[in-house]
Amino acid sequence: MCEALGGFSIDWDLDPAELEPDTPVGIDMVNAVITQPFTAEAPVGEEPPEGVHYLTLYGRDGRWKLSTWLKGFGDRIAGFASSYSSTGDILLIGKNKTDMVTAFQRMKAIGGGMVLVEDGRVLAEIPLAIRGWVSDKPLPELMEEERALTALLRARGYRFADPVYTLLFLSATHLPYIRLTQRGLVDVMKREVLVPAIER
């Protein structure tokens, strides 16, 4: 079934320096899906303040990226990578750029999915073998993987209804107010690109 629907593979790598935000404007989570803009105060090269994480969206083909800040996803997520998003592009979230890269590499290795890394160690993963979006495992097994990942994220400060919803809707432009898109960081209500995506 995976072969018929298409698997997931990417042939590019990233540099930790690319994860440094391109802008002080970031995304503040009001709940699992609704966002608002905020201005981050973090010196270049230093770890983000409490409750704030690096956030990068990479094009699935690796040709562009957008790096900004994410507030409210948790208190201390070291490194998280996901090929599950509304656009099919790659999301990276975390406090530690090395762990974010490790999560990305593991996500590639398992053929797409969600991976949580801390101190260089994979804590949880959900392989999504069908185009990096859908699992090919029996539903009870997938549910157990999702419960384990969600519990670990909650232990690290995720406080909203569903982290999977958050991953899906961070780049969904049918919701207000500020979203990651293939064009850049967009204020949906004003139809304005606040920060353009950068070609790699």
C-alpha cells in the first residue's frame, strides 16, 4: 500500500545555523490552533527564554525555509521534527539546535513522521510511512504511539488540547492570525507577509 500511495524521502540536510530565527516576530499559541503574533527578546545564538522555542518550516524539497519563534508549545522541548503539517512541509521545534537536527535526521531515517529528541536521545517517534503524513500501522498501535508522544510533550509543558492539531494548523491559512506558509510568516487577517521565506 505504501508504494502505491507513495513513500517519504528527502535528499537534503540542514545546518544548525539555519535554525536561528530570521525575525524577532514569532507565533504565540492562544490554544491548540489559534495564534497571535509576539516579539521575542532573545540574543542571537543564545537559548530562547522560558516557554519560547525555535520554530522552522522547511519546504519538503529543501529549497526554502522560514525560521521564527514559537511561544506556548511547551516549556522545554529540546528537539522535535515532524513531516506532518497541513502543507506537507517539515516542521522543526525546539530549544536545542543540535537536538532539532538529530530529530530531523531520525525523521528522515524512518521515512517521515514525528520524532522527539532530548540530550541526543530519541524519546518517542511516530513513523508515517505513507508520504510522511499517514501511518501504515494498525490503529491501536498508532494510538499507543500518539499517547506516548503526547504524554512526553505534556510533561515538557504542552498544555492545550492536542499537539497533533497544533502541528497540522501552524501552517493552515484558513485560521487567524499568524501562520507559517510557503511564502513566509503571514498575518492572515491582514493578508500580509510579515517575513518572507528564504531560499536555500
